[in-house]
Amino acid sequence: MSSMGCVTLHAVIDDNYVCPGFRLGVTQRAVECTSYPVGKGVSCATAVASLGHADRTAVIVLCGCADTGVYQSELDQKGFRLVRVVGGPEKTRRHVTIMDPTSFSAVTHVQVPGMLHPASLFDIDGPIYESVVEVAKNGAVIALSGSLPKGAPLDFYATLIHAINGAGGKAVLDTSGAALQAGIRAGPFAIKPNRAEAEELLGRPIGPGTVELARAALEILATHPVTWVLLSDGGDGLVVGGPSGIHHGLVELNDELTAGIVNDQGCGDSVVAAFVVAAAGGGPELSDPNRLVRSLLVAPTANLYTERPGELSAKHLALFEAGEIAVAVNTVDV
């Protein structure tokens, strides 16, 4: 099995408040408040750890200098092979998540703009680039997750992808906008856009339904130097395009399972984590589309039942293993 890496360049402290009966415009008291040092790459790494592969995974994080110890301690506790936390001069941004356990899927997210980092952090002799190259050696599969922070050049992911490819590794890119446009031209192994991000990448709307989403995945594969496209569509499932064709997967949740959903933050990151594990040789073979697509849906579904992004519910992983949660996988002819 190859080693793995998860990169977060836009870290965030997520303050989670549990407020039963939450309403706008009135003063309320939270019954619980928990702060999580996260970021999309951290959530991806957390999911990789939940899948049992922390000891083969390196985590690289860029955050505010005041929070480097928080991230280092938090990630060290999970047993990752390597943790490299780089501190910029500004504070780490903070987001707020408000969860109402009395209302179905009532989760409110408040996000803030990111911090400005000095351009020197993104030089090819800087700590981030050098850390990524070090991890990429010997064929590592590396997830590059999230938006780029202020101060980073828009083609920085492209620079990292060239470096990963040159070192013999594979890059999995999960970003959007200009960073995705530039990054995909560098030849990542895989990308994971959602419907809106795929529309922006293609410069056109994608029609409703699975077939139209599959056509979009096929178009991305035909017009860009990428091997795999993992195109997520929220509750309508996931389209996976690659050398084995185009496949669609959907998890079938009953009313009881639907009512038990806690938080949807980190689901996309969990898809990336499952793919990174598979590409590194720790999951189903990439040549087995049915098992691959199933694994890419099991992880984000298990993530729905925990408060922390990327943390997978062991109970729900076991329900999948026992066949008590159904996953439908179909080939899409386009």
C-alpha cells in the first residue's frame, strides 16, 4: 500500500453550538459548544484515520501562528505518520455551526473570509512546497483540499500537482473556481467537484438527472488531463467517471436513518478520503467500479452521524458492513 497525504491551505476553527429550537432574531442559550480545528484537508485526514490508515498518512496544514500548537496536538493524537503545521502571521479564521436537534436537518453555517498570508509561504523553496514534495516521494496519493487562502497564487495547486507528479505521486484535487481551472490543467489524478463546481469548470449549466451529470463527467474527462472525476450531487448521489466507465451510486436511507442525521459538514471530504485510500491500495481496486463507488458513498454517509467533519460513525460503518444500509450502483450509458 502506498503512503497518503492530506493538505489544508485554508484552515478554520469551527465553533459548533447545539441550540434546541433555534430561531433567528432572539437571544438563546446553547446547551453545548465545541470547537474543532479543521479545514477540508484536515476533515479528509480525519476520515482517512476513521478508515484505519492514519499510520500511513501525512498531514500538512497552513493556519495562523497562534493555532499551530492546537492543530499539531489535535493531529498528533490521531497517530498520523507525519504532521507538518505551518503558521502564517494572521489569525486562523473561525466559522460557526448551529445545530438544532429538535428539527430535521436544521444546521446553520456562518462562514467568514479567510486571512492573508505572505506570498513567500508559497515559494518553491517555502515550507509548504517542500513538505508536499517530501510526502509525494515513493508514489504517495495526496489530497489537495479546499480553497486557496489570500496571498496564494491562483495556480499554486497547479504548481503542487506538477511537483507531486514529478516526484512519482498522484494528486487528488478538491477545490473550485480559478484554482480548479488552473489545477486541472496540471494533470491531477482525480478531481472531486460538485454539480455547481462542474458547471463552472465546463462553462455551461448541467441539466437535471443522473444522465446529464454523467455526460458532464464524461465531458470533463474528454477535455481535461484528468483520469478520474468524482462528481457529487448531494442527496442525489455520486457520479464516478474513469477508465472503467461512468457509474452512479446512491445510498438508500430509511426514515429512521434520515431522522438521525447530525451534520453534513465533511461529506465531500470523506468521499475524497475514501478515494485516496482506494488509490493508495488500501481499499477496493480502482478497476472494480461497483465496490469503488460503494466505498465512496459509505464514508460520507457515516460522516452524517457525527458532529465533527470527517469523523465517521463506527456504528454506521458496521451497518453498511452488515448490509443493513443499501447502496445502489449502476452503469450509466452516455
